[in-house]
Amino acid sequence: MNGCGVIVEYNPFHNGHLYHLQSSLKESKKDCLIAVMSGNFLQRGEPAIIDKWNRAEAALKSGVDIVVELPYVFAVQHADLFAKGAILTLEALQTDVVCFGSEQGVITPFIAAYEQYEAQKHHFQEQVQKGLTYGLSFPESSRQAYETIGLTNEAIDLTQPNNILGFSYVKAIYDYNTNIKPKTIKRTKSGYHDEVIEHDIASATSIRKELLSEQLITNVVRKTIPTETEEALSKYKDMTHLWHDWEAYFPFLQYKVHTASLQELADIHGMDEGLQYRLKKTVGQVTSFHNWMKKLKTRRYTWTRLQRIFVHLLTNTKKSEIQSIQIDKQAPYIRVLGMNKKGREYINERKKSINIPIFTPLQGAHHPYIDIEERAIDSYYLPIKPSVRQTLKQRDIGPPILKNETPSSQ
């Protein structure tokens, strides 16, 4: 049995994701579909709209055979570190192929771009640092550096979010000498950041915007998601009385900034260039998370960068705790969230040759990153009433979802 990997967030799982899964199996011609999925906090620095378990279950019902969690220390990072954690996890699972969605839709330009980047890596890094010195954000500095080494939009458009992530996946595949072959599927109908639903395949951004503004599953949303996702959204809302967004965490962040010292704030991962002073200065002037972000956002501090810092502030993740992610050469562990019969067969065939720990229950697991993971679990459920919160936290450290049937869509 061989495996095709996908790197996902499913926030929430929608028709575009279903198209990606079906196309990935067709393109890769592999047997087992393995998803590395972000947990309760996501790459762009946001809380997932519903918890990892409901998102994983919707994925298993829709065609995925194994869902493993991307560790928090990689999940809430810029594209290269996010890609590193995901690719090394799939390599540990002995995955043959990774198939990602992109605006490009053809893999050859990604590989050519990597070769060009590799030949001029030092020049690229010098240009990135120069841009940062001039006060540019990291994404803008990187974009200009790519142009400097000849990676212009005519070859591959590295201003497009899925192309950026795809290029990071390709870099990780080759930089860490993995045995994975990259493939890509062209995104269809909607753009990554589109905020208006116009098709049955819509962006997750537009779906979340509709859900959070209406606080119910409208017919507009219903046409964009599988039944399994509708069930997951409804079940979670019935239990918790909310779908997660940043405003629910605003009081906790305010309290944290009010009570923390400047040094404690400075120790938080991502808190650089004196941002702790800006947080202290503005904390008493704002009445919502969105208002706070608007006061803090500058050319250097992008919206996404600030959101990631707020996640690390909420989870009390310190720079000193995760310095090693820069030098790690393999995934720290594999945390299985769910699998069906085919997925269990795949794991059983390989478990003796997988050379890192496989955690099914998180309870009793030992690794420095697990301590951070448990804080992330506690933080995610803060807006929920205590009795329900405790139930969900216990679920979060428990065993994986086990499905007895392989989904009919395969």
C-alpha cells in the first residue's frame, strides 16, 4: 500500500477541499490518502472555527484515510516553517507523493523555481534582510528578493498564497532530502482570500465570513459544503454555543497584556522590534480585537504576523521553547487524530519502521512540544463555559477517531 499526502486546515472542509482530495487520488494513483491537518490554531494566526476533531471527522467521512495533526509549533508559523513540519511529518509516515492546490496548477515551474532559488540562495537571503532593514514586511521583502533572483510572475507568481505555500512545500521536500514526489492541482473558481460566495466552490474565508456574520448555516453556505461539514458545524455549535473567532478571545488577550511585564511580553515567540511597547500603549484604548489590530498594523507588522503573535501570547509560547524547530531535521512525533480501516492497515504495515513516536492518546505522551500543545488546547476552549470546556479538553487528549468503513467517494 502506498500513500498520497495532503497538507490542510479544513477551516471548514468545503467542496473545494473535496475536489482537491478526489483530484489528488486521481493524479497520484496512490492507495491511501493521508492528511496532515493544523490543530485548533492555524497558519495565518487564527483559531479554527470548530475544533480539530469535528474537522477531522468531516475529512474522514469525505475521503481521507488518515488524519494526523501538524504540531502547534509548526502550525502557527510562516510558510517555510509550516511546510517544514508538514513535509517532515509526511516523510516520517513514508508518504510517496504530496499533492497540493495552487494557482499555478503545474508542478514543473515549482521545481524550476526551486533550482533557481537554490543556485542563488545566499543572494536571496541578503535581499530579504535588506528589505527588512528598510522596514518592509517579511512577505513583501521576500517578494522583492524573489524578483531580484529572477523569479518573476512570468515564471511563477509568488504573490499568490497557494503558490507561496506550494513553493515552500517543494523547498522542504528537496532541502530535507525526502523521498516524496511533489504534485499540484489547480485551484478552481474561487481565490484564497475571496470574501464573497459566488460558486458552489468558495473560499474558506468567504464561508467563515458568512457563518460568523449570520451565526447560522445559510443556504448560501449550504451549497458550498458537504453534508458532513454541515453536520460538524451544527454539532459543535449546539454543544458550545459558538463558532470560534478572535473576538471571543479579546478579553483574555487584554488581561494578558495588562498583567504581563514588558519582559514577559518580550519573551513571547514572534514578539520582536519593541512590539511589546505598542501592545502596552494600545491595550487600554481598544474595545475589540479588530480595533486593536487596526491600531497595531503597520507596513512591517502585517495582519497575519500580528495574529500569529497573539496566538503565541494566548498560549504563552516563548521564544526559548521552540528555537529548535529551526534546526530539527525530522518531525518530533506523529499525533493521529483519526483513521479508517485502510488507514489502520497503512499504519500497521509501517509502524515498525517509523522512527519517531506515534501518539494516539495524547494523555501520557512525553515531548517538550507536547507541553505547548496542551497549553494550546487549554487556550482554544477558553471562551466556552467551564462544564463543556472540561469535556472538550478531555476529548482533545484522548484516542483517535476510528472509522470502520472506507468512504464510498474513493
